[in-house]
Amino acid sequence: MLTDNEMADGPHVLLLGSFPPQAQGIPGYCGALAEALAQHGPVDAIGFKAMYPRWLFPGVKDVMDPTGTVPEAPGLTVRHVLTWYNPLGWCWYAFRARVDVVHIQWWSLPLAPVCITFALLARLRGVPVVLTAHNVLPHEPSPWFLRSSHLLYGLASHIFVHSEMNREQLLAEFGVDASRVSHVPMGILGAGRPTMDTKEARRVLDLPLNRPTLLFFGIIRPYKGLDVLLHALALVRDTHPEVQLLIAGKPWGTWELYQAIIEAKGLAECVHLRLDYIPEAEVGHYFAAADLVVLPYTHFDAQSAVGVQVLGYGKPLLVTKTGGLPDLVGGDPRWCVEAQNVEALSDAIGTFFNDPVEANAQFASLRQGRHEVLSWSASARTHATIYTWLLEKEARPT
């Protein structure tokens, strides 16, 4: 922990993103980062009271989570003031901010006009712009996302990414100079929160108490590979007939594809559906109820907020070799399989349930090492160091 004098000496940062209790965007990440950065200097966190048009965003419809709480820390101010439809508001808050650094969180095309406005006005005022590229490439093909990214990367004084693969993509796809890019992984979310007993969580969620349980958690989008997991589940049941899968999250678009697989494979009896946004107050129930959480993504150009939540709640995690997912498990082949490989996924799940006690012990050891690497305090120190370096660099005479 830094002293009060050290906190007062840190750069004053405007952090643009989504912050709890917002129910859209990446509020868990932005909120945790804001709290950690406030240990190094004052932080003005500017969020949204209306982030996306309702007709455009097929995921969460409610702007705020009534069970969520606003991040709190000395030196941190959080305001949910922006709307997607009011550019005058963007200009007002961007222009009147008296800060040393503007740090923009970039992940979604509908936010491009807001991010570009803040970046342009900051640069016109001589304020360094830092950008975190949560998705270097779009989850689904989008030339407009790529064009917006080119513009934002050109305006940024420095860019943060969450994995070395993302860093390599940024250099190769956008020609960004390597000196302007830093790799800073996400910190673990949820660490230290009280958790339910597994059977109690299953009672609360109305699940069978004694069956081996897999969890797929988060907004359901095509790249997340739920279809691959369902096919793998059908194979796992040949050797572990009691296994069940809990799917918790709101579909991004149609559910019919997945329902067709469930029916064709005869999985209805062992698949439990919660196809809606999961309020913050209930998230822990789902992780507590699971024996193993699976991220079967087919492709990915970021690091997973769900993955760092799993580590925070202390559950074993099985991922695929894509994007920053292997970083969550240290690249360990016991917990990381080839993407889109049904047999490899089913084998890994089956191996886990062959001896879950030993598997849990193995993952607990791995998780301890991940806690040391995926630290919010380390992330905040790196951010603060870059902010200070940029300010010193721009203050030097040319």
C-alpha cells in the first residue's frame, strides 16, 4: 500500500469505461482497475447512464444492475453521466476535465464515437491519451471496428493489451510501434469474496445436489464455442453418465442452434438453462455450484473477464488455446486444449471427473501462482509508471 503523500503525487487520470453497477460493457474490469489506480493518484471514472441503443444490443437490456455497488476508494470519483446519443455530453465532459492523462477502454464498435471524441479533445489540449485495447480484433468480422481501431491507435500515446498474442496482433495488423505497446494482464476478479458451499449453491439454483457439474458462464456468442461443449458433453456422458452442464448467460442472438444440439444429442435431462443476465449478487452462486468451469472458445482476441472471475472464486478452469485464455492457466496442458476439438475437450473433462479430488488439488497449486501474476496492484503500478513516463516524455524540450 502506498502512503498518502505518494498517492497525492501520482498523475490525475480520467478513466473512460463502464463501471459498476452498470450491467453492460466490462464493469468488473473497469471498476477493479479504477480502485487499484486510485492508490497511485486521483481517478475520475466516467461511465454511462445509457451505453447502447436498445435495438442494437441483443444482450443485457437493463442499464444498471440493482444488486451492484459503485467502486469506492480514496481519491476515486465515479460518475455515470454519458449517453450514446448525446455527443454534446461527450464533448462537455471531455473538454472540461482537468486531468493529467485520459485513459480510454476500447472494446465495442458502438463506443467508437465516444472514444474518438475524448481522444481528439484530449490531444488538442495536449493531454496524453492511453488506450486499453481489450479486443485488438473484433469478435465478429467488422471493417468499421478495424477502421475505428486504426484511428484510435493513431491518437493514443500508449496502448495496453492483455496478452502477448494481442501485442503481436497489434504490431502486425496495425503497424503500431512496439515502444507504444505494453502487455498488462487482467487482474483476478472476486478474490476474497465469501462463497457458498457447493451443495447450498445447488439448492439455491434448484440443481441436483450430487451430480458432477460443469458451468458455462457469460453472454452466449458464437465465438464462445458452446456448440463445441455440447458435443463434448455427449461424449463425456459415455463414461460419466451423471455429469450435468449449467449454462448461465443471455444469448447474443438466437438460441435455436444450441437447442437443436441439445435435442439431437439427447442432453435435455442433463443441461440446465439460465438464459438471462445474471445479477452481480447471484454470480457467486453459479461458480460455487460448479465442479469445473469451461471456456471452450473457438477463437478469441482478448483475455476473459469470466476466466479471471473463475480464478477469483477458486474454481478449476478448463480453457482452449486461443487468445489470452492459456495465460489464465499458465499454458498447462492439463487445463488447456486445442480450440474446436470436441474429442480433446471431452477427454480433458473426463480426466477431471476421473479423480476430481486430485484434480482440484493440482489446480489449487496452479491457481496460487496465477494469483501472483494476475494482480491488480501489479497492474496499477505498471499503469502509473507508464502515465508518469508519458508526462515526463511530453514535458521534455524537443
